Amino acid sequence: MVNTDKKTIDEILDRGIIVDAIPSLEEFREKLLSGDKLKFYIGFDPTSTALHLGHARNIMVLEEFRKLGHEVIALFGDFTAMVGDPSGKESARKQLSKEEVLENVKNWEKHIRPLMDFDNKENPPKIKYNSEWLSKLSFEDVVNLASNFTVQQMIERDMFQKRIAEKKPVFLNEFLYPLMQGYDSVAMGVDVEMCGTDQIFNALAGRTLLKKLKNKDKFVVVLGLIANPKTGELMSKSHGTGVFIDSTPSDMFGAIMSQADEMTEILLVNNTRISLSKVRDILKEEPMEAKKITAFEIVKIFYGEGEARVAQTSFENTFQGRKFFETDTVVKVQKGKELKECLLLNNYVSSAAEFRRLVKDGAIDFDGETIDDARYKIEKPGIVRIGKKKFVKLEF
């Protein structure tokens, strides 16, 4: 039985996570309200050892549609991961071995289990692997699939244009990637593909193939990427802001607390199951308190309430100055001195330019509050976080 409660559907669609749908968001809403049982899927190429909060958010949205009564599939691209998606890449991805991919898949399966109700007897989520069908395609099959697209369609993509302009190689297997992802839709006969904004081209390739090969339409439901609303930077390992699911509860809590203040609302909306009305109430709290609630709720999803409370207590005792005993990280400073000068003098940053960059990236906190002024002056004792793992206690 499919749940068509309008309020529940609106909560999912209007939360701000789903940013578009093809052919349109309103048509998708109407389809959900119709009561038809749909087959949803979202795919992941396991190219790293662990998922991050962006992956987790996508699985959580998929679970919301499962709870409405729809069939949902989490697809691991164990075949496509060995090729590498070129989307947004300025150079070709390093190809992974089958053994590396299978090891990653094993980790990812473990990490998504807290996010979906696999014990549900009536409508359990499904996990599939695209090697099941892609490894069986003949060369003739691949040629036939390729005949549905033109070189112009592929070469027009921004990352290929950039590489060509810079005289960097574009490999033929990268042209084939959208065909492979597109064929996933055909093999599973889906009604809805969910994808990030960086995957729209590949998802539309699937829409084309599904229509031509099975005369079936599918919705492409587009999820926004998790990014800092001030800087536009994606939450990622390269920016020192990634939060990975294989972290310990304490490390996960600390990594969330180290995010810039403006990320609190983003994480509450994307990575918790708190209602939008409750989110608005939390955001009225002091920034530090709102961020702690956010960290607690996210850790609770993966490790349970008990571990989340332990992680919060550990953070408060260690990083809010209540039990900070590492004397080698204590620095004496003068009241009113610029923080930049203090960190430069004690070699916590290598240059004024590095300090300004860290401030711009929201990577420096004082007692849990993000510093956004490069001329910030120290007016009280406290604990400074520089980047993700450096902490120093300032005393007068």
C-alpha cells in the first residue's frame, strides 16, 4: 500500500534537498500523489573506502520513498567503478582493480545499513550491483547502445572541453561511461532515478535508453550537493571538511562541530530526520548549541543515542575547556592581540596568507564559534581549532 498523504510528500519534496525533477517537479509530485507504486534507485560508484555525509543523505532520501511504500534500490556500481565517472573531472580517473572495488563495496554495504530498514518484512530495500548486467554485454550490445548517442553530445561536456583546450587526453572509455550508467535504468526497469546535480547528463542518458529500448519514461530526481552557502565549496576531504561514515562516534561528532556555522542548517536539513519546523526552532539557539544538537542527531543515526551522548560529553570536556590537560598546547597571549599574530608566532600557521585562507574557509574556531574576521582580536581565554585536528589553548 502506497502512502499518498500530501503533507508527508510535501515534507520530502519541499525540504530543500530535491532541487529539480525531469520532466518537472510538479509532475513528479502528482505521480507520488497518484498512488502508483514506483521503482526508485540511486547509484554509487564505490571508488573510495568510505561513504561521506553526502552519500548518507542520498540514502536517507531513498529511505523516505521506501517508507511511502515504493520499491527502492541502492545500486553499487561495482562495474562502473572500475571505469571511473569523468563527470566534473579535469583529468581521467585512476582505474581501480576488481579487488579494490569489492573491498570498498563491502565497507559501503556496512555503512548504509543504519540508514535503511533492511529488517522490514513487507517492503525491504534492495541492494544491487551493476556488474550483474554490464559484465554480460557483448561488444555488439555496446555498439548498439552507442548508436543512440553522438560524439557531439559527449564532447560538448564542460570537463571534456576544458581538457581538450589544455591538450589533456580524453579516453574513449570515458565516453562509454554515460552509456553504462544509462543502461542500469534499462536493466532494472526503474521509474525514478535519483542523482546529484553532477550526474544529470548520465541520468538523462538512461532516460534516453529506457525510452528507446523499453518505451518507458522515467523521472530524474535531482538532489543538491552539500556545499557551504557562503563559499560555495563542497563538503569534501580536499577542503578538510569531509565527514566520513567510518569515523568513530567522537571523531564524527568533532568533525561536525568543526564545520563553519553556516553549515549547521545545511546539515540539519540534509543529514537528520528532524522536521523542518523543528529545524527552524533549533536554528534560534546559540550557534554552538545548534551545532551540538546537529552533531548529536547525526551521530545518533549511525551509532545510537548512547554513543552520541558519550561523543558529546567527550567533545565538551575536551574542546570546550573543561578538561584540557595537554600543557604543550597551552600558549600565553596578551588580551587584545590579533589571533593571526599569535598563531604565526607559535607556528600554528605558516603565513598570514594561510591564516586568511583558513578564515575564509571557516576552518578556524574559537571556543566552538567560527572566526570570520582575519583581524580577530583575542578578548578572553579559550580554545582555538585550526583546521580539523590542531587545537591550542590560549591563556592570559
